[in-house]
Amino acid sequence: MTITLDQLNAASPEAAAQMLDGLYEHSPWIAEKALAARPFRSLAQIKHAMVRVLAEAPREARIALVRAHPELAGKAMVSNTLTAESTNEQNKAGLTQCTPEEFARIQQLNTDYNARFGFPFILAVRGPRGTGLPKQEIIDTFARRLDNPADFELAEALRNIHRIAEIRLNDKFGYEPTLGHDVWDWQEKLAQHSDPGFAEKGQLTVTYLTDAHRACAQRISHWMRDCGFDEVEIDAVGNVVGRYHAATPGARTLLTGSHYDTVRNGGKYDGRLGIFVPMACVRELHRAGKRLPFGLEVVAFAEEEGQRYKATFLGSGALIGHFNHAWLDQKDADGVTMREAMQHAGLCIDDIPKLQRDPASYLGFVEVHIEQGPVLNELDIPLGVVTSINGGVRFIGEVIGMASHAGTTPMDRRRDAAAAVAELILYVEKRAAQDGDSVGTVGLLEVPSGSINVVPGRCRFSLDLRAPTDAQRNRLMDDVLAQLKAICAQRSLRYTLEESMRAAAAPSAPEWQRRWERAVDDLGVPVFRMPSGAGHDAMKLHEIMPQAMLFVRGLNSGISHNPLESSTSDDMQLAVDAFTHVLNQLATENP
């Protein structure tokens, strides 16, 4: 029998505690204390109330909670002494049907984990969608987390316990995050497309205008049509554009979206979450036969990451008239120019100037994005309201020295290009740390045709510098470039440096930030404000119209640009609900 919020809020303390019994393994005190926060407006509010209870509990109580949980496929499962909830969860993950080899492997991992941490390994085995993780993924996660520091692993265990409780709470209330499931499923299906060389390894890589990239565009466009968009097109740079018309012709439009390209061996949710959340909202509007007093334009931007060509924010830049035609002559690693790639894809280069949007026709731009960081995950908060996006600048450089014999060239006569870049990397690390909130990264490092017994004569590198304000970023950039010049002069080297991207810091428009805040608060979720250290398409649209972003919590410490990038369908549902709330606010403001 399912529970309702009204029943829980009206029940006596004893009856309410009984309703929530079993959420936390052998630890009813957590739900009992959380009930002091009644009346609850939503399941999300109940979940966070329990998170707060545990966060405020002594460390000993938190460790005791972890130890109250059974081992995965452990003695309690073998002896049939698991709770009904744990039995259901381990069964859904297939742990009750392990092969002898799988069982032996898990038993050894249990032994090693307990010896290292002093408590059992905890994993929400029903996974981010609630349907159960594959056994191999469970085993791989088990092995990976053995290397974590002890304090981090305790926190990770507690985060998984909260996820277990969240799913159990959903079951008690008969709740399914249906739209969150749909958004999650779209991302899984889109991840089936990956570039050659990566697809064979099971890795996700989708770079600009490859076969996989164009397959993604086609699939997104088909889904948009299925959702009920009135117009769907793939534009002159490969953006997929879906339009849902306003109730009144000539009304202004809300612009939203994100990118569908990926970094190499990246995650499934970076960018793509911001395409599918508004798509789900449009589909629900279409199903209800409802029109808004403004139009809705969802853009799946073709290129944001700058992986195949040095053309970061190509898709969103085209919408503000910032397409650099010099990019067309750039060549990828296989010698294919961007012009050739666009022609092969059937794009009309001459139409690119026509993509520029008129700001007067738009209300503003909003973007939903996975956080790509650990903050929301560590706080156990599902959504974050972005206050600003840090400004950034990127360079591609090469230091040129003299390749020479590693055995016969004395140390004081070497012109080692790689050593110079190594010195620069250490300086970037030190200089960025001086600001506290600046960051600097050399993410690409290559010695072309390098050999073990040759002093490097060339070294290619990237440089990524970011800071909360443009002035701070510029000071960091000036110092780093001056240091590069000094290093090369001292070592008798020369260098080339090409700026590949510059984006101004983009503070959120106050009125748009407040709309996200009202939406989050109405869901019963704490309103947490945070800056974005990562760059987003919103930075480009910020140059011509007001913008604001919403972050969604990521799993695995919020890791991104990585195969471990993940989020739950429950959090995706909250993002859809928050987006819908913003639409309703705008409808009220613009009748």
C-alpha cells in the first residue's frame, strides 16, 4: 500500500515513523528525526531532511549506519537474513545469481575492503535509473573504490546510502521519475554513437561532423519531431534546432539548449542533459495540447568542446555572429579541412551568416547542465543555481628546440623543448594557486616522433586559463605568457602560440537567476548558489541576451569529461520540473 504526502504530514509521530520504516538499514532514528521538519511539500524535501539529520550526526553514528548494512553477496545473503529491502535490491542487480567465479571475486573484494576501511562496501546497486546495475559494473566499482582515501570512502558510502534510501522512499510512495527516466534513456541511446577508434573500445567520443556526430544530429532531430516540435532543422553549422511555436504569432522566444559533441573518451551527460530536459518539457506541452505565450527554441549545439578543430563554441558562436571563417581552412589530424568536412556533411557554408539571432526576438537564454564538479555531490544537494560562468582563454602552442642524441649531448648543451614545457606547467600550477579561485591546466602534451634516446626537439602543448573575472584572468594570462617567453629565452628555444578560444566571464542575469531560485525552492530543494568553473554555450549567448544556468548533481564526485560521469533519473526529473516551473513563471509574467 502506497503512502501520500498528506497522510505522512497528518500522521502522529509514531505512525509517521512507521510509514518511513526501513529506509535506512536498521537505523529508524534518521527518519524519526527528519519528521520534525514536517509538513513536507515534496519527496525531495523529505530526502534532504534525512540528509541533514545524518550530516549533523556524530561521526560514530555515521560509521555505525554504514556497518549496519550487509556486504554485497555476503554472508547475510547466503543465510537469507537480509532485510526485505536489501534482498530486493541485490536481486535486481543479479547478485543472487552470481557465477562461482563472480561470487569468489566479490568475497575477496569484501575481505580486502573491510580490512582497509573497517566497514562494508556500500553501493546503491539499483543504480542511477533504479533498475539495477550490471554485475560487472558493480565489481569494477568495488575494485576502483578500494583505492580511495578512508575519509572520502566513508563519505561515498553515505552518499550511496542516501541513494538507497531515495529509491526505497520512491517505492513507498509509488513514485516513478517518469520524465527523468526518459531523459536518462535518451542519453543512453545517443551514447551508442561514437567515433572510430573509440567505439571499438566502448568509449564515447563524438567530434565535429564525424559519422557519429551526424548520426547524433539525425537522432536528436527525429526525437524532436516525435516530441511535437513544430519545426526541426539541422542548420548551416550542424546545430539541431527545434521550435515550439507560441500561442500568438510574433511573440518573443525563450532560447535554450546545450551541445551534443563530446571530449575524447568522455561522459554521456555533459551538454546533452541540457538538450533533453527542455525536449521533455516540450513533449509534455504537446501532449497536453498547450501553447505558451512565448515560443520555445531548443538548440543542440554542434560543437562546443573544440576537439576535432580549434573552434570551441562554434555552434553557439554562430548564433551571435561569431563564426570565424579562418576556421574553415583548419585541418584535423587526418588532414581534412573544416570546409571539406562541412561540404561532406551537406552543410551550406554560405548560409552561416544567416544563423545570427536578433536579440530583440528573444526573452533570454537558459541552460541546464550537469555540474561537472564535486560540490553538489559532496553537499548531497540535487540542483545548483549558477551565479556566473568564469572567463577563460585557451592556447595551442609548440616549443621548438634541437633534437639530439640522449647519450652524447651534455646536459648544459641541450635545447630540450619538453623540459621547457615541463617548467611552464609547474609555473602555471604555482601562479594559478596564488589567486585561490583561478585555475590553469596543460591538458595536451605531445613530443612528436619522440624516442627514448632522443632529446626532444619539439613539444606541443595546450594552455587553459580561467578566473571569475576577466581582469583576473588577464593578469594570470599575462604572467604565464611572460614566463613562457622567459623560459624559452633562457634555454635558447623558440615557440609558437595560437589563441584558440577567449570567453568573457558571464554573470547570470539577476532576474533569470531568481527564476531558477524560485523553481528550485518550490520543489522543496535547498537553493544553493554557485559559480561555474567550466565554460558553457551560455557564455556566448550572454553576449547578446540575458542568461542563467541550472546545475544538476553528478555522481562519482561529480566527475566529468570521463566515462564515470553519471547522474540519477531522480535528479534529472527535478531538472525537468524546475524547467517547467520557469516556463510557468514566464507564462504568468508574459500573458
